[in-house]
Amino acid sequence: MPAGFCTTRALNFLRNDLAELASLAQAEKFIADADRREEIARLCFRALGLRPAGETEAQAQDRLATLNSAERQRVIRAAREAEARASEIRRKMAEEAARQAEMKAMRE
């Protein structure tokens, strides 16, 4: 690795990744909660291109995915948006069915 490579990655982690986490939970939670502490450690490892000793790359990615607060928020947001779209489609379908029923009643 070139000199300064880890320093640049560490600074990027501190400036970007931690800022995103700070927007999701209070700092105290990342101290008091074991999963949040592990999340920060694993995010730091990832940012530096490292992984915990004894873990394969796949294991490290899987464990981080399990803990990742930012990813969990993205998934929740996407699920809510999908449900809102589905609800709107159901509403439009019900309106169309009612309109069709009304038109049929008028013809009879």
C-alpha cells in the first residue's frame, strides 16, 4: 500500500461514514450497545480494506450487513415506498372497478 493510503481511507471514514451513522442514532447508543460498537468497528475495518481475523470476506460482509444501521434504514425506506406505491395502485384499481360497475349499472 502506498504511504498515506490508510490515512486517506481513515479520514474518508471519519468524514463520510461516521456522519451518516451520526444522523441515524445518538453517539451514546454506539457506546452502550454492543451491536453498534461492533458495527463501527466493522465499518472501520471495511473502510481500511481490512477484516476481522479468522473471517472470510463473505463472512465479514454478511456480519456487517446484519449490523449496518444505514443499510437497514435504506431497506425500511424502500419497503415503505413500495407499500405506498402498492397502496396507490390498489386505490386506483378500486376506483376503476367502481367506475366500471357504475357504467354497467347505467347501461342496464
